[in-house]
Amino acid sequence: MVVTHPQTGHQLNIGLDVIAVPRLRASLELAEVSGCDFVLAPLAHPRYERMSVHASPPAVPASPDLPPRIIRTDPLTRSDLELSSGEWMAGVVAKLSPWIRPDSPHTALRTASEAAFAEEVSFAAHMSLRALVIPPPNGGRSGVANLARCLSAALLAAPTLQLWLRLPVVDLPGRVPLSSFAADETSVELPSEDETDPWEVWNVIRTMCGEHPNLGVALELTPDLPLRPLLERWIAEPVRVVLLSTSSYVTNKVGYPVLSRKHQDFIKTMFKMRPFFALTGRAHKVKGGDGYRPFVQYLAHLFGKMPDSSEAETYEAPYYDYLQAPLQPLADNLGSQMYETFEKDPVKYSAYEQAVRMCLVDMQTGKEGKEIVIMVVGAGRGPLVKRCLDAAESTGISVKVYAVEKNPNAIVTLRNMQREPGWENVTVVPGDMRTLKSEVKADILVSELLGSFGDNELSPECLDGANSLLREGGVSIPCSYTSFLAPLSSTKLHNEVKAYGDSMKEMETSYVVKIHRGKLVAAPQPVFTFTHPNRAVVIDNSRYTKLEFCVSETNIVHGFAGFFETDLYKGIKLSINPETFSDRMFSWFPIFFPIASPVYVKGGQTLTAHMWRCVSPSKVWYEWCVTDPSVTVIHNPNGRSHAMSKGS
């Protein structure tokens, strides 16, 4: 049973983790009766277990350069004819045999495990299964190199198979030596506590595997959860399935199984990431029925209580973690569809109207009867012109509006709109605001030239060029804007960038993206501020800043997320900075600056970043790097990979 949210239509896939399975079809039937739509089942049936802990398996050398090969005459596992191919692919997520321990310190077990690991991966790929779940490592991060090597080899050998490493959210257990091997290898060290942090172990393994996109996490929630900040690190990781034990449930006052508030909060967060969920452990008798169904029903109940998607969330959902090139309106003319998308924002234009209204009232004080000149520069299809006219009408103040636009296709729309009632005092002016000559000077210069990083669509260069259009003492709306930067952990985004190609160019390009599977590891800090009108004798829009971020929890920084805040007029603000976000606004997504070599930062350490805004006669570009706790290259020197063109 796939649970569908009644309003959003999002689906919740719930599975059942089975331990001993006499028949696989019986397990699927149990899952169906319980309200689940798939099972996690051992790939190799336990009765076919190949490794005895009491004796080394018979083996012969495959060749002088290869490890010994296990001699087999009986089947590896049950027949694939037990289910149809569709049932295998849709209904079964396989589990690697639990005895397989390629990270074991015992030579015989390790050697046998390596061979069996490759054998089971090959069979899982042969069956076209969606994933193979790998048991948790047996110790700390320093002992997982051989496991990582096996995973890396398997990811190359079976490129269509997902490998999900099972990890609890609390410390992994230390290595427990098998008694049969203890005689010849007695001194086995137990790892220290800082070695067994599951995220640390995962970080070593995924790094050694090159952050392969087919390597994911089967995250096991325990009855006791760690602190929320430690849990939130998993939001930025590729969690493919969340495993929830029946022992994590408690009984409420009327006898039904429920989860603690801490479990509920984290599970609701994970619902938004849309992994699979699976129940583990034994089904004990509770109110609501025998078996697993009451536990499944509670998960479905939590999912159904998720709030409906807002207008902004509905718009944003298709763009989650989807990298886009930032707009370059100076170099390229926007298309009609792009204009239409921006015009739907319910917040931005209301704020602009409020700012223009307040400015009109301030300017009219003591000057009743005077016509105020408003120039909308970069008018597009006219949404700001409409808001200026509405502001004037609501105040009763007479205005003359000039709509300045360089896009000849948008000019067609503006000239058609001049025929509409209320547009009698609007003059359409084709041309680039930077080079336009006008004897008429504006009292108010209104623009919407801001990008995701504030200045990345060259608002400073445009508005500085339009200084001649604004009278002395005139007002620019917006009057200032500031960019913000925060270190970001997101395996997903880093892999998306790598998917574009292997060259350095992709890592030196900034991307507009709605960050979904990512976590800011420190609060955003201000970077560059621009104020308008800029009446400096010599205008220099190049900038440099050094930023020091205190990272509270150990994490990997894959790049930086950029935001902006703007003051339109006297405290009327718009912001995509998470700490001051303008609720329900969706005109801008954050900007992402990747780091070619992700930086490991320990909790309590300071991450030192440097950011430059560089300017030449023809282009503007950013450069960035990290100097502490490790040193990265300076990304995008001289704008070699990415720059914003100033146009013709």
C-alpha cells in the first residue's frame, strides 16, 4: 500500500524488514496484510549460508593476481523463479548476508567476505533489484577502508544497483571478535567513542567511494535519538530509507502505539525528503490489531497530518536541488514565460507598491499639486508600472510614469498596455538605462534588477549607469541591498555539479537552486552592500571580504549558499536570507557556490572563507576560497569559468 497525501498527492512508501523468511512470497503477503508495499529481505536465504564461523571455507587461487575463490556446488540462494521479475523489482529490497564482514580484522573472514560480497552484488544486479542494503560497519571510521573498497568496486561493477549502507543514528558498536578466530588474533582494539559516530563513519566511506550517487544511507532510528543538530546532519545526506523499529513506539493513554515528540519531529522532516520508510523488529500486540498494521497506520496518520503545500512550495517543488544558470538580463533578453513566472509572486510587488506609496506621500508633503515623475527602469512587461499607478491612485497624487526597457519584445507588450485605462500618463521608452539620455529627470527611480546574491544580475552597474536619469535628491527604490553567505553541506548538490562534467569549470560556476537536501552549517553572514543612488566621484563596484564561520557540529562543507536582503524604502524590506525571509515569496532561489574539494570541519572549529567581486570593462565575476581549517584553491580566477557579461 502506497500512502498518498490527500491534498498534496505526495506518496509515502512503507516497507517491512523481515529477518527469517521461509518463503519470500509469504513475506510479501505479510507486508501486504500489514499495509506495506515492499520488504527488506536477505538476498541469500539463511539456509544457503556459505561461511562457517568454525572453519575456513575451502578455496583455490583464481590466478596469481587474484584472491582465493570459494568453491561452490550448491545454489547461492533461492531461485529467481520464486517471484516474477516485476515482483522482484517493485516488492523486494535485498539485504546483504549479515555474516559478510569485509572490514573484519580476521584474515580468513575478510577474504571470504570479499568474495561473497562481489557474488551477492552480482546476483542483485542480475535480478534488477532497486537496492542492496549493506549491514552496519563493525567498528570505527579508521577500520572501514576495506569495506569502502568493496563498495567502490561494486558501484563500478553494477552501475544500475543502489547500495544503501545501514547506519544507526547513535554510536556504532565496537568490534566484537569472533571466538573461533580469537585464538590466532587475540589483540583486537575496540574503537574510541569519537570513532564510532555513525555520521563520521559514513563520511569516511562516502569520501573513499568518491561520493558516488548510487551510494546511499539506510538510516536506522533508535528508541533514544541524539540531539536535534546531530540528527539534522542527515538531511544533507542521501538517506534512501528510514528504518523505524517497533521498539521505538510507546503506548498512549488509550493503548495505541505512538512515537515520541522527538521522533515525530524528525520523521516529519524526513517526509519532506521523500525517502522510503520501513518497519523493523517484532510486531507485539497493541491496541488496533495484531501484527505490524497498527504501526504502519500510525506512520500513515503522521504523513496525512502534514500541512498542505503553500503556493510557494507548490511552485518550488519541481525545482528542488535543480541547478540553473543565473539570469544575465544585460546580456540576454528574458522570454515571456520567465516574465510571467516572476509576475505571479504574491509578496514582491505588494512590497514595491507599499514602498512607492510611502515615497510618494513623503515627496508630496508641502508640494501639493506637483506632478511626481517615476521612472521604472527595466520595466519588463509592466508589473512595476502597474504597482506605481496603483500607489498613486491610492494616495491621490498625480504622477507621470516612464517605462524604460531594452528588450524589444517586452516593448511590444508595454505599448499594447498603453491603450488600457489608467495608462494615460505612461510613456514607454525603448533603450538601455545606462546609455539613455533624457532631459526629464525622475523623482523616483524604481527597478527590480536584483538576483539571488543581490548584485549578481549587475544591479549596481545598471543603476549607477542610470544616475543621470535621477534628479539630485531623488530616491532609488530599492535604496540598498546586501548579499549574505553561509557554508552549506549538501552531497546532493555537489553530485549534481559533478554530473555536469569532470572539468574544473563546473566547480567554478555559481548556480541558482532551491536547496532541499542541504543544511547550513553556520548562520549566514553579510558579504557585499550596495547603496543607491551612488553619487561617488569614482564608482568602484569591486569588493572583497573575509568571513569567519563558527561551525557547531562536525560536518562536510560542499560549498556556500548565497542570499540577499534589500531595503526598498525606509524599512520596507524583501529578503531570501533564511533568518529574515519574506514569507510566501518565491521570486528568488538561493545561489550556490561549489567547492571543488569539500572541506571537513570539526565541531567548534572556525571556517574561514574569502569572497571577491571582480570587475572589468566587459564583465563581472566572483572568486572564492577557504583558508581554514584547510586550504582550497581560489575558484574562478579572472572569471575563467563563469562571469556576468555587461552586454554591449
